[in-house]
Amino acid sequence: EAGVAQSPRYKIIEKRQSVAFWCNPISGHATLYWYQQILGQGPKLLIQFQNNGVVDDSQLPKDRFSAERLKGVDSTLKIQPAKLEDSAVYLCASSFWTRTNTEAFFGQGTRLTVV
Amino acid sequence: AQSVTQLDSQVPVFEEAPVELRCNYSSSVSVYLFWYVQYPNQGLQLLLKYLSGSTLVKGINGFEAEFNKSQTSFHLRKPSVHISDTAEYFCAVSDSYSGAGSYQLTFGKGTKLSVIP
């Protein structure tokens, strides 16, 4: 089974520029998450989708971050304009939760450096 | 709201020695508990999980963890570590099942395990 695919793996941009990350979840997984992992910290949830609807975006800085999941499959996370403190690894995860299936699968992440 | 505390940010240990990585959580509801491992420049991989039943959970790569409800802990252990276990380990918690789309993992800050030859 193919895993969660993310691209690009690495991105370097200047502050105030915009950037977009792409995620292709495991086929059939209805739930998709974007996490931000700042160096030395654990992953922090930015947004959670169930199919193409948003379940939770309470920690998404909506003045600069946006995300969409058209057709309930692929997802894109955008930052515009980027700040230095946005430097982090952005992880995408997907899952199909049931009472017996309780694992979230993670992609390799996109490492963003804002200079 | 849930939270996870990993008490040690770094744990150095000699090869073939035992190790324990500590995790405490807080939650007002019934929870599921997880340990993930992250190798350099990789995503997170599930080591083991506790949903219900036996409080001693066995995972991959010889790791195990014990759920202690009274102490709200879920410590990870391995009796003999290898060089290849060098990685960062994250404890995570979610509410127990309440419908599709309801799960949300809250992570601790991680513990870096360094195995010394």
C-alpha cells in the first residue's frame, strides 16, 4: 500500500514570499491532518479534514495560512506571506478511523526554511 | 483539553542497556495512547498503541509500554537498545472513539534517544 505522499521535501523562501505544500493521503482515508513541527518540539495540529470538510482549524493562523482539500482527496497548505517563525517541518497525515483501526499514517514532511 | 508531558528531552544510553522513556498525560475523558518514532528527516512511525484491555502493550522493534491510569502515565521501555534505536520518540494522546473524524492526536515535545556504542 502506498503511503502518504508529500511534496516538495525541502523549500527555502524569503520572508514575505508565499509557498504551497501538497499532500496525497492513503487511498480511502477520509481524515487528513496537517501538522507543524518546529525544531525541538512535537507536532502541532494546524488543521483536520474529514473528507472535504474542516473538522478543526482552531490552531491555524488564518491571516496567513490556508488549506483546502478539494474532492476529499489531495490537500494543499499555503502560507502567504511567510514569516521567519514559519520555519518548520510540515507533516501531513491521514487515517480511516474505526473502533479497531486507530492509526494515523504520516508522510515524510516538507522542511520549510524562511530566510 | 488534553496535554502530554515527556519528562526527558534527551536520554543517552549505552548499547545493550535498558531504557525507559517517560510520558504523562492529562485528560478529562477516556483516552487512547500512542508512541511514535521519528528517524532523521523522516515522518512519524507508530511504535505501539493502547486502546483498552491489557495495560502492557507490545510494539515493534522490541519496545513495550505500560498504561497506568492512576498515575496517568504511559512509559516506553526496551530491555536492550541497539544503535539503530537512535531517534526521537513522541508520546501522543487522543480521546477514545466517538465517531469517524473525531480523532485528534496531541503530541508531547519528544525525547531524543541516543544510543552510545
